[in-house]
Amino acid sequence: MKILAFDLGKFKSVYVMYFTESKEQSYGKIGTNARKVEALLRRCAFRCFTADESAAI
């Protein structure tokens, strides 16, 4: 299972994705706008990604 937690800020937001099976964690930050938040939710829903890939969001 993947758990996504994020803290929405006015201009920037931070998130952590936690994979319960492997105990792996992925942290990142994104700009707070609808397009960026939607992209993060879609990526979390459909595939796993590494910290390096999260920089591209």
C-alpha cells in the first residue's frame, strides 16, 4: 500500500509517500497550484516513483 501525506502551503507544498511493504519513503516539494497537485496525485495513484523522479513534478 502507498500512503501519501502532504502539507499544502500558500505557494509551496511538501509531501511524503510511504510504501508499507518495503518501508521506503519518498519526500518532495511542489508548487501549490491545481495542476501540480493533480499531477502528484495521479503519479501516486498509478505508479511508484523515486525521489529523483519527484523533482520533475
